[in-house]
Amino acid sequence: MNLFLTGITGFCGSHVARRLLHAGHSVWALARKSLATPRTPDVAERLNIVVGDLPALAALPPLTEAIIHIAAVSPGDGTTTSEFVQSNILGTERLLYLARQSGVRKFIFFSSISLYGEIRIPVVDEGTPILNPGPYGVSKLVSEMLMRDLAKETDSIALRLPGVLGRGASRHWLSTLTERARNGCDLRVFNPESPFNNAVHIDDLNDLIERLLRRDWSGFDAVTLGARGSLTISEIANRVARAAPKPVRVIAEPSSRSSFTISSERAMAVYGYQPMEFDKMLNQYLHEALQ
């Protein structure tokens, strides 16, 4: 297929682009600056870089058959609400407009469980109430609303993601915990006996994207994604500590904040999502991150 991808310079985007190219797809990827193409000739000839900013994108590449929208401004020090609006909301709006203008029917969007805001129930799924999301979560929620508004013209799906694991992952709880272990720092965790499966491995995510590209669906949909099964937070921290290159302590403390796990049941039943068991996923990630 001829695919248009945003976010190729990020962790998820780079892994997704690599997988799609090796699967034989042709990828046009949006980036804010020119990038070196892969050294493998058969891959390089099927990767084209479109340089520009998403909200100002003039047109999609010719013959685009599907869009995979990963690019987003993420929460971080100094990130403003205006940046979330400009990049995440207006960028998505522009891409949906171009999809409709070009007759592209298939639109895959990397959303986030952050859109739920304050989660006060033990298991998160598609029907979880939305309560006071922050600016980043709001930007994902509004993007999904835009997708829903265009459901008659564009068949779209929002993948509501927790932290994504894999080589080079960053900026979520497990990657931060692992980085502290690598640096020999104590691992302080809260709610130690609470179950946790709030992660997706990039390999499983790539498998799901390939399944979505091979099948059809109608209108707008959204699914929550997580690992299969769970481990307690204490078990996770102790396993990270054992894998660390130098001894570290695990310091467990109670917390007043409620914890939760994520249900992938609908994604599995409807779209064939096949997540790893969390135990296996954690072992694989620790090998990728610490070895």
C-alpha cells in the first residue's frame, strides 16, 4: 500500500515506519527537516520524506491509500496549551481535511488513555468516564471528536495507548523506572500490591497496524490497548532491580491515588489485537533497555 505517516522522527513513528517498509509498503513520511534514508536500497526506494509542518501541509502525496497519524506534542517541561492546540488538534484537523479532499478512507490515529483524565475505576476500557483531562488529554479527545465528525467520509480508528515499550522507549513510568535502575538509583514505587498492565509493546502495536491495513471497517471507532495479564507494581520494580547493572533498592510506599489496569478485550475481539502477556513483555523490554 501507499501510506502517509506522521511522526517518523519519534520513537513510535520510527519503529512503525521500519516495520511497514520491511513489510513491503511504500511510505511517505512527514518530518520537519530532511532525514537520511535507510542504507538498504530496497527499503530506501520506498521511503519518501515530506518536509513541513502538519497544520500547514498543502496536500497528501499522490495515490495515498491510508494515513497513520502518530505525530503529537507530548507533555513536558514548558509545553504550552497553545502548542497542544496548534500541533495536536489543528494538525489532526488538517490531516482529516486532506484525507477527505483526496478520498483517503483509512485513517489510523495514535490516541492516549490520557484523554480519560482522572481515572477512578479499577479497569479502563472504551466506556470509562472522562473526568478532568489535562491539555494533552483534551487534545487527543478533541482529535477523536474531529474523526467522529467525519465518520461518513473517512473510516478512522483511535488507538488509546498507555506507555509504549521497545528499544529506545522513553517518557513513561516503566522507561523512567528502568532508566533509574540503569543509573543505580533507588526505585521508589507507590501502591506496591496493585496490578499493572498499562503498557503496549511496539511489536504488538505494529502487528495490529498491519491487521488494520489489511481489513476494512466503517466509520469511527476507538479501542483501549494494554498487555494481557498483569503483575503487581512491587513485582515489576523488583524485576527491574534484579536486571539492573548495579545493585539498587526498591522502596515501596502506599498512595492515596487509585490504580487501574487496561482492558484490551474489544480490540482483541473486533480487530484481532494479540498482546503479549505482561510478564513476557516486561522481560523483553528489560532485555532491550538494559542489555
